Amino acid sequence: MFLRIAGLIVPSLILLCGAGLLLPITAQLSNEYQQILTLTPYLLAIVVTLLGYGFNRSRILFAALNLSGAYWLIQNGLQTSLNQPDAFVLFSSISVLLPVHMGLIAFYKERGLFTPLGISRLLFIITSYLVLYLTWANGSLGLYLPDLPMSMLEMLLHEYYLSEAAAITFSICIIPILLSFTLRRTYTDAALLASFISALIMLSWFNHPLISALFVSASLIALAISVVQNSYRMAFIDELTCIPARRALQDKFSTLGKKYTLAMCDIDHFKKFNDTYGHDVGDQVLKMVAAKLNQVSGGGKAYRYGGEEFTLVFPGKSEAEALPYIEQLRETIANYPMHIRNQNRPDSNEKGQQMRSKPDDGETVSVQISIGVCEKTADIADPHGVMKKADEALYTSKKNGRNCTTAVHFKPEQKPKRRGQRKDYA
């Protein structure tokens, strides 16, 4: 779990660290490069907005609009001293509005862009910044200064620019962002969390030149990367079992060298099992088998080929070298007691606890797999040809009674060696 969370957030945090390291250098840039840096967030916002639209990622699009709206107001209204009433009220308003939108976006579920709910969310973001801009453009924003609560007038700490109200808003709005990231664990939520941290840093040290351009750019890049990461996961990772999918297997074929072994694995009697216990339990079986296969040792890699069929790839190994690891997996799955929960089990946790002690609360079943193995040879040099032979060996295992392994070239009288032990294979 920790590695999964770290893998999600670390790339975005690296971007923020990079922006922080570049911050002292920005003051030394020529006017031309500073101007380019100032325009960069607008270009990135267009790219991220198009990505969000193209991949139907409404939260990505909303986040890009939120960041670009705040950045546009900063560039047009805050390139002056905050001692001026209009500028001070505008900064205080942005410091509250930006995190509020971020917290709401993290809380949103994907409901599409061109639905009534999606359009209302879009208009809410645009309208809030447009009203703030029009009020500032009329020169009347400073008139609200005497009416502001003291929490918006007083800085939290003298070395930071955040007011007490903004600090409280950030403290409240980070809760839905952290909850969404912890529960969903998606690349989108990781990018939203990084954007939130970026906004906090930007507004706290607002006196640094070009800090808004750097950190808004870093946030938008994190959002763009999250779209790419999500797209890769959808294309190459099986959604149900969370192991590499068939497309990833096809890509793996192009990287295999002169020596490798493929194993085709199929769950025995899966259709009958699925019909008896239901599709939900069938999905649990697929997840269990995938999880066990994903623990393959010996340099092997597991892929979901389709349906109840999986593929194991052993680069640099012959059939004899791969078979001990394959047999170990088969035996592990066959010996694993899988508990089927009672379909009449109530949703109430209290009633469910009372039923756990009853002997009829579900049953334990054994899941078995049949395997066919084939290595690359001079006669079978193409990965697809090797897979076809492994598939034929798989059906031989089915005919031989299932729950066994059949190799194309390895003879039963041969005994593969592994850590000084010998074992025969069907």
C-alpha cells in the first residue's frame, strides 16, 4: 500500500521540488525568457484542458480552469504592491477561492463534461473568477476592505503572505483532497494533491518574482502527466486483476531475446464455477489467481491474456528452468483455501458478525489451474508460435485430468533441478 501511494505522488512532488530549485534562478533570466515563462502557464492550461476534454477527464479540465483562472487574475491584478486596497482584497479573495475550488474538484465524481451537472460545475468555476475580475476591473474591489473580517486582514505569520482566513480555508479544503487521494489512489488525485500543495507554496511566498508562473506550470504539468499515466494504465493494466493486460504482453514480445519460455494458464471449470456461485465470486477467483500468479519468481512475469486465461513469460529461461517455478505456482493456487461468503449474508455488520460463527456461513472451495509450457526453439522462433504451442500443451493438460502442467519439449522422465530438489511434472 505504501509503495502504491508513494508511486502515485512522488512524480508530482519531484515537479514541485524542481520548481522550488528553479525559483532563485528566475530573477537572473533575461526579460525575453521571463516573458516566455510568464506565458507558459497559459499554453499548458490549453494543453491540459484539451487532454481533459479528449480523455473525458472532467476533474482534470476543472483543475486546469481553476489554476489558469487564478493565474490570469494574478498576472492582471497583482503585478503591484499588495499595500493597495484593490490588490490586497484581490489577493485575499484568490487565496480563499483557489483552495475552495480545489477541494470541491477533489470531491467530485466523474460525471462527464456535457451533462447538466458537468456544465454547472464548469460555469461555477468560470463565473466565480469572472465576477471577481469584473469587480476588480471596476476599481471597486478596494471598497470592500473595511467590511472584510479581521481574519482576512491579518497575516497568519509575518514571513508568509497567507491571511488567517486563507490558512483556515487551506486547512479545511485539504481534508477532501487527502480523503479522495487515500480512498481512490488514482493518478488524478495525486496530481490534485500536488496542485494543492503548489498553490499553498505559491501564495505563502508570493513576494518571490515569477513564483506563480513556476508553480502553476508545475501543477499543470502534473495534471498532464496524470492523464498520460491514467491512459497507460487503462491500456496496459487489466482493470479487474490489476496485472498487465494482453496489450502489455504484445509489447513484451518485441523485447524477448533468443531464449525464453511462455506458459499459458487456464482456470479449471471456471464457467461451471461462475454459474454456480455468480459473477461476483467469479471475479474474486480471477483476482485471487492473478494475485498468486503475480508472485511468480524466477524472473517470470504474469499477464492476463483474456477471460480466465493468463500468460507467464520467463525471459532467458528454458522449459526445464522455468518449470519448477510454474509448478510451485500451480500447487500454491491448488492448496489455497478460498472462502465463498454466503450469498444471503446481510449488509449489516452487526448481523454479519452474528452469522460468522455459524457453520453454514459460506463454504471453502479449491481453485485449480491447468498449464501449458513451451520454450523458443529453432523451429518455433516467433513468440506467437511459441504461445500457440503452449496453448496446445494447455489443452493436453485439460485432457490429462486438469490441475497439471504439460511442457512441449520437456520429457516426463527428465527431472528439472531447483535448489537440489527433483520433481516430476505431468
